[in-house]
Amino acid sequence: MAAVWQQVLAVDARYNAYRTPNFPQFRTQYIRRRSQLLRDNAKAGYDPSLRKQYLRLRSQLLAQRYGPLSEQSSFRAYSNSIVRSSRTTLDRMEDFDDDPRALGARGHRRSVSRGSYQLQAQMNRAVYDERPPGSVVPTSVAEASRAMAGDTTLSENYAFAGMYHIFDQHVDEAVPKVQFANDDKHLLACCSLDGTISVCQLVPTPPVVLRVLKGHSRGVSDFAWSLSNDIIVSTSLDATMRIWATEDGKCIREIPDPDASELLCCTFQPMNNNLTVVGNGKHNLHVVNISTGKKVKGGSSKLTGRVLSLSFDSPGRILWAGDDKGSIFSFLFDMATGKLTKAKRLVVNEGSSITSISARSWISREARDPSLLINACINKLLLYRVVDNEGTLQLKRSFQIQQSSHPVRSIFCPLMSFRQGACVVTGSEDMCVYFFDVERATKAIVNKLQGHSAAVLDVSFNCDESLLASSDAKGMVIVWKREQK
């Protein structure tokens, strides 16, 4: 019955490329150890029928986890392998394979490789083109999204209407940022220009403010949850960043800005939460090690204006930064050293502030290109296509909103689009929240929420899109609930 164990190993080997896409050495070690164990067990003399049953169950479990393999289409097999994961929000599923041949002398990706943006889009299109019109995306990720959202149309899925709760603890001071914790349905945080950060719990009802993080002497401009939600990093107009423990609300460390300037934005490095990037009012970017409180050598760069917005691509290899002069810069991030290398610059509109940048490697049926969502104070929400490995941008389309002066932000919806269409959500100075279908040629507005009494500055979904939070310039935070069909 050694042949049965060889069949088991063959099944495992077929799916091995789907395991830990960023760590090929682990895959090698895994299959070697698997082979050793199977050889040893083959000598134990187990019941042949049990072995065959094991093979059958093993094949079924792997197919459920990673999806059925199509040997006729290597494009489809690899495209699906990029997104196989037990995690359900799209941001956790976008990691590309590392290909050492594509790395330059400094470890940056210079050439087109198997994991590049160009080939990524081609493979996604190949999957799309093979599907009949109106069908569901053939990936386990799409099925996970479908299970969360329900078997609904795009319009039904974003039919938010009723207010679930209103938080007004920051009344009369703007709330520039509101964000649900990572992969969490009910933990929400928001920062305010009153100098505090609130951590709120939405379940059990009634929702409550768990704790208020106090310590900044001036307004808090931005914050970010760590991947495990145990830490929050905040930046402030008092020229400091603070590291907070979310469990008890205590400040772990206060780090002054290297330039003694107002800090305006921050973001974690997605693959290494020990590193945080901050932008300040003296036009500088700094990569900071939050364990030591020191900036990383080679991790600083200068923009043309005050740095207002930051976003990494999902693998953490490209960083985009926007300033108040209308420019978006892309930087190559050295994963080993934290060094930044300036790559490209795009002037969106001279003198217009880039108030929000959101990056997304779409792997879906309709919106198949790695994309950037931009708010730029030109009364439009802009969607750009990422066309190469240095972060070069090409305008894909725009949506009419009201934004000429406020720091309005926007987001991609977290669940994969498993049917036609893909949604983005933005605040607006007309006191409304807008949902846009990025693939709808006309009448792109899917939904419009009204209830704020000031410009809506930020929006955030929880992980299963059942709740949406929005904040405004007068300090009100509204949590909206999706209608159940």
C-alpha cells in the first residue's frame, strides 16, 4: 500500500504552491517532512481501506481549503493560488509570491516577475474571460465573501439605512479618522482634534466607549491599529507619536518627531508592525522603529509639501504618500532594512491636497487591476490603476463628490466582489456618505447615507460589512447597519 501514500504525497505536492506564498523555503521543508512521515507510516501496516479513505478525505479537505485545481489552465491555478487563505478580508489575501530573480541589487523589485502587478492583472483577466457572464468568481475567497454578505445583489449588499448607534463624546471637535479593528465586527476606534482617541465596543448592546486614550496635548491627526489589534499608533499636532496598549489604554511610548514638526499621518508596515511610517508638516517621511523609538537609517525622504496621507500595497513593498501640493510619490520599501527609495511622482492637481490614499490589489471578477483610491480636494473621487512595480499610476475613472478643502477620506469595501461590480465608499463635504460601483458606466451611485450635520471626513467598514462607521467635522460618529433582506 505504499502506492497509496505516494498518492497522498502527490495530492499534497499539487497544493504545495498554495501554502505560505511568501515563504517558499517553508513549502520545501513541509513537503520533505511530509514525505518522510508518509514513508514511515507506510511500514506500520495499517488497514488498506483506512488508507484509501484517508486519501479521499485528504483530497476533499484540500479542495475545500484551496479550491479544485484545473490542470488545463495554469493561469487560473496560479491566479487562485494568490488569494487562497483562511482569512476573509481582502487585505489579508493580497500577498504576492516572492520571486528572487525579480529582485534588484538592493532587494527591490525592478523587473516584471511572476508576482508583478502586470502579470497579476493578466492572470486575473484570464480567469475572468473563462467565466460565463454573471457567474460567481471561482475562488474560495469569493465564497467566503459570499457567505458573509449573503446571496445578494451589489445594491442589496450595500443597502445601509438605519443608524445602529451614534457616538458624540468628541462633540464640537472634528473626528478625522474612524476605523474598525482588523478582522473585527464590533471594536471601533476614532481620534479627535480634542487630543484624545476613543475605543468603542458595539456588542453587547448598548454600545459603549470602553476607554479614552489621553496624553496628546493637541489634536490627534491619525492613528492605526496593529495587525493583532493589541497596539494603536497615533500621530498628533503636538509633534509626537504615541504607542498605546489597547487592552488597558496606557501609553507605552511617546516618540517626538525627528523634525519637531506636526505629525499628520501614520501607517504600519503591513509585513512588519514593528515599523511605522509617519508624515509631518515639514514635508518629510520617516520610518520609525516603535520598539526603540528611533527612525530607521535610510528610512526618510522629502516631499514637495506637507505629508497628509500614506498607504502601502498589501505586500508592503510599495508606499504611496500624498502631500498638500497635489503630488503623490511612490517609494520602494526595502523589507530587510526599512530603507525608502523614491520611485515615481504624479501631480494630480497642482496645489490641491491629497487627503486620502487607499491601495488595493483587486482580485475579483470586474475590477481586476491593482488600484489606488484618491481624495484630492477637486470635487472628485479618483480611481487609479497601478501599472508597474514602481507604483506608476494611470487614471481609471472619477466620481463626482463635494470636496474642496476638508480632509475627506475614502475606502475600498473589504469583501471581495463575487458578482458584477465592486464598491468604494467616501465621505463628502455635502454631509453625505456615498457608495460607488467602480464598474458601472452610468449612475455609479449605489447608495447615499444622510444624517450628518457637517462634512463627513472618514468611513470604515467592519470585517463582514454588516456595519459602517462614519465621522464628521463636528465630532459625531454614526454607525450604520446594513438592511437584512
